[in-house]
Amino acid sequence: MLKLDSVCTRYGNIYALKGVSIHVNEGEIVTIIGANGAGKSTTLNTISGIVRSVSGSVFFNGADITSMPTEKIVESGLIQVPEGREIFPLLTVYENLILGAYLRKDKAAVAKDVEYVTGLFPRLSERFKQLGGTLSGGEQQMLAIARALMSKPKLLLMDEPSLGLSPIYVQNIFSVIKEINKEGTAVLLVEQNANMALSVASRGYVMETGKIIMEDKASNLLDNESVRAAYLGI
Amino acid sequence: METIVQQLLNGLTVGGIYALIALGYTMVYGIIKLINFAHGDIFMVGAFVGLLAVNLIADSFIVAVLAAVVFCGFLGIFVEKVAYRPLRENSPKVVITSALGLMLIILLAVFARGDVAGIVSSGTFWIGAVLILAVMFWLIRGRVSGRNKNGNSRINALISAIGMSIVISNMVMLLNGPQREVYPRLLPDYSFSAGPFHISALQLFIIAVSFVLMYLLYYIVHKTKTGLAMRAVSHNLNAARLMGINPDRIISFTFLIGSCLAAVAGVLVGTYYNIADPNVGMMYGLKAFVAAVLGGIGSIPGAVVGGIVLGVAEVMGVAFISPSFRDAIAFGILIFILIVKPTGLFGTKMKEKV
Ligand SMILES: Nc1ncnc2c1ncn2[C@@H]1O[C@H](COP(=O)(O)OP(=O)(O)O)[C@@H](O)[C@H]1O
Ligand SMILES: [Mg+2]
């Protein structure tokens, strides 16, 4: 479904990705774990076309999206929930959700999906008229995910959804990720919370300074000695 | 008392017009953090296109406004494409876009005048064109050598904007000549008495048109999906792109709306003072800019309030202090607000655009 082939990306003269090759199959949850600064966000932003690769290629559902504009990539069903949530703080919760459905024309179905996503995150429905910026961190993360779901994604890219959240919220968000996946959406999950990520994913990649250094079934990575030492703190 | 009310009405008329122009500055600033210095010139072009349409088609306010709005709408989009978009784009197409755009203006001017001599000999026109091209070349050079990544993008945009302003005002002077033109009375002006006051129907009309347009703008920005996208792009460009919004299209739309409002203002000013002057673009532009800063640049209600406050202050200053104060008042206000409250009346904290 998604395939990166030897992708290199640089900021100025410094390479943040040095030949990254990963893939995600239909219906999978795949995770990329790695320390801060490894290049995880750069990988997602290169896929979304927010930053441009200097070499290598990105294919999504058979189409070459390497140099496609971001909005076209979004239109093809590849949606990112960015790091730090990036909700619109001066727009209401409802307006944030509607922006998620920006490319959709089917008004009635959009209204239905507002109900569906607020069913997933009931806290949001109590806060429809509130400005996004007034929500707590956990609620903002819920909004960011709900907003992404409004576009009916085929593949969801999630950048550290658990960052800075209390354990209750983390539980909640990961159970929603599983539920979304069960309904057929593939997920590429980037996390520093490796334990959580590997427990929901089917496969995982380990990233270090712009390179994939390990790739395996999630359960194998959870058992791997060096992964446990480096990323699980055990 | 009577004079005060009378002057208040004068102030509201001028202020409504300032507000219409100020809205274009503030919307563009809100969305790409750029002072579009060519905006005052678009206003001036609006007056002249209205005049041309009246001469060619019919002696009618509606005809003048329609022609001005359509032409300036395109002009606004064109200015953005030639002078500003190349600065954002990440490709070596930049010089070509700008050069082709400028060439198009020159060809049109040659065609309209029927001779080449005026354009070739107009020094200031070429200064403007060279400013724009110099910025673009400089950008490419930086990109090729890997230096100055967007570092001075604001200065670049500013120079490009000034270049565009020079190009447009010189174009009008080349085509029309530098002299002022008499503007026909497109609207009947009669005054009626309400108690002790003499009220001008034309003034009431101008005030009404200004407010209707402001409401229309409010409606677009706050009640439509495109308006929502405008607000999203102005708050966070990359997040907006992740929603599937094409920022270039939204930015074009913003220039379109702002330019249309300026075009209407141009025709209103021509009709009100019975004069079209190719030299006023700069002055009206600066005053509307002061109005936008006074209200808090980037704030739509701010531009409206700023425009009206400036208009009233100016008229009162002329009436009660001295007519020679007229232009000084605007710049006095600018200096005062920059010292006391640089964010303006409605401005929020300045957020640096990353
Ligand atoms: N906008 C940027 N400009 C310059 N360098 C950047 C930028 N974003 C990230 N980097 C650098 O690229 C590397 C990878 O960063 P990132 O992809 O954010 O890592 P991660 O998401 O894994 O923490 C880091 O060394 C970081 O400093
Ligand atoms: Mg990151």
C-alpha cells in the first residue's frame, strides 16, 4: 500500500534521512520507533510532501507520490496526524473537524462522520463551540485524530500521539487506534513510547540517525535484547 | 453641534473608504505576513478602469464598479503570481514566472499605446521591473549555492512589493499620462434636511456601500468553507496543507477579494471627489496601511475600526485645526500607535511566522 524506496531527505546540507526503505501493507499497523532526532517525523513529513526528498521514491497504492503536492497526497487518502497535534487553536472544535473534511463534498455523510468521531471521543462533543486552543493536551490529541478521521483516510500517519499525555489518555488513544484499524484503516505509527507502540503494531522498524537499523514482527522486537535495552528501558 | 455632526458624516465617508482599502492590507498580511505595497496602486487602477469603462460603455456607476472589480480582481491575482508566489516556491521556475509576467505587462502597454517609445524611455518603470527581477535572481543564486535559505524572505518580499507598486503606477501614467482626469458624477448628489442637519445622499450611499461590503467580507470569512480555509492557512500553513487545502489557491482568493474591495473604493473616491489621479495610489495606500496598523494588522474588525477612526480624525483635524494637517494626522497616528501599542487596537500578540 505504501512503499518508500531508499529515501534521502536533507535540511540544508545535513541529511536527516539516509536511504530509508519501509512499507505498509493493507490493513496493517506498522510502527517506527527510535530516539529523539532519529528522523521519524522527517520520514512522515517526506511521505506527506511537507518536506521533499532529494532522492529515492515514495509510492502509495501504486501511484508515485514522491513529488506530488501535499494536498493531492491528502486527496489520495494518505492523512497525517502531525507531531504536537497542530490543531487550529483559534478555530472552534467543530470548525477543526470540518476542516478535516475539507476535500469532501458529501455534506450529509460529513455530518454523519462528525457523529461517528465524536462517538469515538465523547469528550469532544461537549466542547464543539470551544476554541481548539482551550482544550487540554489530551483533548487536543483526540481532536487531531478525530479531525484526521473526518477525511476518511486509507492510511493514517501518526506522529507520537502519546507525547506528553497522562496514562489514561494514552490508553484511550491507543484503544481508538486499534478500533480505527479494525474498521479497515492502515496505520503507520511513530512513537518514542516503544512499549505501547509495539504492543498494538503487527510489524516494527527501529530507526537511528536517519537509517532503519532493524525490522521485524512487533512481537519479536519486544523480545529482542538490544531493543529492550535501548528503547524499552528494561 | 451641527458642524460636528456634519464633520462626523464626512469622516465616516472617508473612513469607510479607508476601511475598504485597509481590509486588503490586513487580509493579505494575515495570510502571508506580507505588506502588499502594490495595494494602493490597485485602488488607483480601480478608479481609472471605472473611468475607462464609463467612457467606452455607459455613464453608469454599476458599469464602472463592475469593470473595476473584474479588472482589479485579475490584477490582484496577477500581482501575487508575479511578485510574491515565486518567493515561496521551491523551484527554479521563479525568475521565469516573474519575467514572463512583467513581459506581459509591457506587451499589453505597447499594444494599448500603439507605440514602443514611451515604455522604453520610462526610467521609473524599469526600476520597478528590475527590483522584482533582482530579488528573484538573488533567490535562485542563493538556492543554487545552498546559502540563504529563506533567511531574508521578508526583505525580499518587501522589495518585490515596492517594485510591483512602481510598475503598476508607472503603467497607468504611461497609458493615461501623469495628469489628473475629471471623473464624471456617476451618482446623483442631493442633500436633504433632517432637522438642523443637511445630509448628503452621496455620502450616505458611500457609507452604506462600505458597510454592506464589510458585512459581505465578514460573511465570506466566517460563514463559508473557503473563509474557514483562509483562517486555517493564516494560523498554520502546514497544518492547513495536511487538511488538503491548496494554500496557493487560498492566497490567490485573498488577493482577489482584497483587490475587489480596493477597486470599489477607487470608483467611490473618483465619484466623490470628481477626480482620478494617477499619483494618489501611494498616499491612499499608506493611509489605509496606517488604518490597518491602528486596528491591529491582520485583524479584520481592526481594519474597519482603524479606517473609520482615521477618517474621522482626519476630517476633524482639517475642520478644527488646519487643512494643512490632513496628511500629518495619519502619520502622527502611526507614530503614536507604534510607540504606545504596536499591536494596534484589536491586535493579538505578534506571532512570528516560522
Ligand atoms: N526543520 C528542520 N530544520 C533543520 N533540521 C531539522 C528540521 N527538522 C528536523 N531537523 C533535524 O533532523 C533530524 C531528524 O529530526 P526529526 O525527524 O524531527 O526526528 P524525530 O522525529 O525522530 O525526533 C534531527 O537531527 C533534527 O535536528
Ligand atoms: Mg519527531
